[in-house]
Amino acid sequence: MSQRSSVDGTTAVVTGASSGIGEVIATRFADDGANVVVCSRDRTNVDPVAERIEESGGTALAVECDVTDRKAVDELVTATAGAFGSIDTLVNNAGTRFMTEFDDIPEEEWKAVIDVNLHGTYHCTQAAGDLLKEGGGTVINLGLSSAANQRGTPQLSHYSAAKAAVINLTTTLAYEWASDDVRVNCIAPGFVAVPAVESYLGVSAAEIDRDLVDRSIAHPSEIADVAQFLASPSSSHIVGETITVDGVPRIEETPGI
Ligand SMILES: NC(=O)c1ccc[n+]([C@@H]2O[C@H](COP(=O)([O-])OP(=O)(O)OC[C@H]3O[C@@H](n4cnc5c(N)ncnc54)[C@H](OP(=O)(O)O)[C@@H]3O)[C@@H](O)[C@H]2O)c1
């Protein structure tokens, strides 16, 4: 791997790294030589991820942190500074979704979805801001594919609204932080085969066969590829972009979850 496309020697915080896309991004960064801080709401979920990374020769710190809790997020940043002294990359990956028709969404569900997906991104980014600005860093947000944003996502109105806000926050903050040498970008996946949605998609990551040239469902490693690119110097002139990673969406279906 060329030096420009590597994250070797950097420190990355990946939220929601106990499973799915976050775990794969954290593992990829660690395999490439980054120190990774993996967080989720439950230490017992995220400890095994850090252990697997360490067993493979990487460096990882597991931190219990609910991204909706500002005090916990501040402690996450303090723990990262204590362990590694810096934050070069923040991956705002923690997310939650419930499939409910708009008419049936109770207020607490609406607020919970906005809280994790949007307010969590706000908390983590603002709390990590000083450290990100110290050495020039990158923020990578997780949005929702452009097809989903343009056409809507039935039964996911709260989730889609939160992700649309994250995409706009990406652009706006990119302007504000450009002069601090912090690049803010967003990855907008379509369907990604993670354990949480396997039964809905009817396929697991292991079953994805690229020889079939069916590009409607991503392997989580294909999201990690883009995260690595956005965290590395290879993307040094990419600022405020939302990169859609959704292959060829199946147009008859909800175009992303
Ligand atoms: N999979 C897809 O098809 C898809 C498509 C488009 C966008 N995305 C986005 O990609 C990101 C990852 O999705 P995924 O499918 O990999 O999700 P997932 O498998 O459901 O994993 C979600 C992660 O977030 C953590 N989490 C949930 N609430 C949290 C909170 N309040 N604080 C901290 N961590 C929390 C969970 O850990 P704990 O339960 O241990 O806390 C878990 O590690 C999300 O932002 C999602 O919206 C996914």
C-alpha cells in the first residue's frame, strides 16, 4: 500500500464499532497500522472487537460510550487523548433504525433515532474538535445513499430525516473547519450486508458473490475501503463531499437502510 493511501501511525475513533460496518472499519484501520478506539453503548460488546484487533497485532482501546450522552462522549475523547495523545480521524458510525410507518412512530422512537444518528454525530464531532484541529484531521460521517435521500425510504422517515441532516452538517462543517485543516466528508451507503440486517436483506456478507455482478448489496469491507480512502492523504483534496456507495440499487425496493 502506498504511503498516501495508508492510515498507518494515525489514531482513529470509530463509534458504534461493536458490530457491522463500524467493526469492519476499525479492523481495517488497525490492520493498516492505526491506533483505533472502538466504542459502543456496551463494553461487553466492544471488548471482543478490541481483543481481536490486539490478537492480530493491532492497537485498540475499547471504551463504553453512548454517543447520545455528552458526558460519556467527553470521557471517550479524554480516554483517547490519554492513550494516544491525538485524534486524526473520527468515524461517526454509531446508528440506529426502526422500520415503522410514519403514522405509527411513537414520539420516543422518533427522538431516539434522531438522538443517536444526528445528535450523536454532533456530540462526538464537537467534543473531538480540539484534538482533530491540533494536527489536521478528518471526520467521516455515515449518511444514507443519494437514491434513498432523493426518493425517500418508506418506514424510515425518522432515520432518513436524521441522515439527511447529517449530510447537510457534513457540507456546512466542512466549510467551517477547512481553515483548521480538518476535512469533513460523508459516506452514504445503500444496502450493506451486516448481521443486523441480514434477515431483511436475505444475504450475509459471506454470501455476496461479486462474480454474479449483482451490485445491489455491499460487503461492509467495501464501505471500509472508502473510509480508509477518506481518512488517508489520498483524499487530501476531498472536502465536504458525500460519497454514495450503493452499487446499482434495486429500484423496486427501499434504496437503503
Ligand atoms: N447496513 C446498512 O445497510 C446501512 C446503510 C446505510 C447507512 N448505514 C449506516 O452505517 C452505520 C452503521 O450501520 P450498521 O448497519 O453497521 O449498524 P449495526 O450493525 O446496527 O451497528 C450499529 C452500531 O452502533 C452501535 N450503537 C447503537 N447505538 C449507539 C449509541 N447510542 N452509542 C454508541 N453506539 C451505538 C451499536 O453497538 P451497541 O449495540 O453495542 O451499542 C453497533 O455497534 C449507521 O450509521 C447506519 O445508519 C448502514
